[in-house]
Amino acid sequence: MNRHERMNALLELLGERGRVEVEEAASQLEVSAATMRRDMDALADQQLLTRTRGGAVLSSVAYDLPIRYKRAHHAAEKEAVAQAAAKLVERGDVVGLSGGTTTTEIARVLATRPEFAEAGPQPHLTIVTNSLNIANELAVRPQIKIVLTGGVAHSRSFELVGPFSELVLQQISVDIAFIGANGIEPVMGATVHDEAEARINRLMAERARRAVVVADSSKIGARCFARVGGADVFDTLITDSGAREAVRREFGERGLRVVAARPAADD
């Protein structure tokens, strides 16, 4: 892991926990405490975190931390989930994508699928999203139609939320929706940090013929503030092979089909 990737991973760790100690972060990212202190100092200079005695906390502008700072953490697992999700999409589909690192990876996989990149008079795929960064990445792909929901931009996640987003979603139908989560467990289902994001994520799932929650195995067992839903909304959970078999069975018993994708490094 180079320095850029390590600092991204540190910011995601801080985004998930709100506060982290030097020794804890150094152990998690497998570097020395001295290296971690230097990384924290560098990020503090960029006002992306606030240094404390022995560690760091989120700065006033960093909350859940934008997608561009979170790509590296659990990258192999997220890519495996994205590849498995993309296999469910067919040419001509209308695909819903919530914001998040895993759904961003799905967007990238779909954008590079040969059958969706062929020249033609009509788009081969329609993406409906409330994610500013996903729309920005895909807007340069002429064979993919982008529908952005509108709404109020959430600075911590690049997601559009609020009544304007709801108005758009209420007027459309989606073939398949992939919804990210900050945490997921068998009883509570998928959860996120913010109630406005949870409402839009659930509505997008409800507008789809098929709704799939996507989360790498590090999110399993975590419970966040706002519930999106479980088997009452989703029919499938796509995660990676790091998810324990017993937990997969419990999800299944509660009505969620579980797909555990194997990261390329495990092959």
C-alpha cells in the first residue's frame, strides 16, 4: 500500500469510527506508529481531520468523507462485489445506483463492459443515480444514459437527497437497483449513517423490479443510525467471501439470497 492509498484508508477508517488512535490505526493499516503520525499530520494540514493527543477525529468538513478519499479500503472485496453485481445487468436495462464506494465500483464495471460501449444510435444502458460522483464519471460515456435524481447535495457523501430526489424517483421505474450500505445485519437489515440518505435509498429500491443490497464483508454485523431495509425491500445481498457461512445462513433464513463473491487475490 503506497502513501496515497494508506491515507485514503486512514480517512475511511476515521469516517467509519469518528475517532481513531495512532496505535490502533497503525495496527489496522500495518505501518509503524511514526508513519501513522506523519500521515495524520499531513491530513490535518489539509483540514481533512483534526489531530488529538494520541490520535485524530473527524474535522468539521470531513464527516463521512467523500468517495474520492475512500477508494483504496477493501478495494479487492469491493471489486469482487461489483463484478458479481454487474453480471445481473443486461443490455437495455434501467439500473438504479445509490451513492457509495461499492456502487461506484459497479458503475465503473458497467462502463467498461464491451456490450454497453458499442457505438449505436441509442444508449445501451440507463443509469438512475442520486450520486454526483457516479454521474460525473459516467457522463462521458455516450452509450450510457444518465438520469440524475436532483435534490440537495450531501457534502459528506456526494449524494443528492430531499424532496426533489423523491419527486423524480416516484415518477420512474427501474429494472434493478443496487443499494450500498454502511452496515448490514440479519435482524436490522441494511443501515446508513443519515436518515435522509436512508429514505432515498429505500425509495430507489422500492421503484425497482429487483433490489439488491451490496456491501463488502467488513460492513456485515455493523449497525448504523438509519435503517434502509432487509428482506422487506431487497431480495439479494451481494458481499464477498469474507462473510462467515453462519451469517450467510442467517440472512438466508430471513429471506435474503446471499451471493459471496471471491476477490481476485483469493483465486
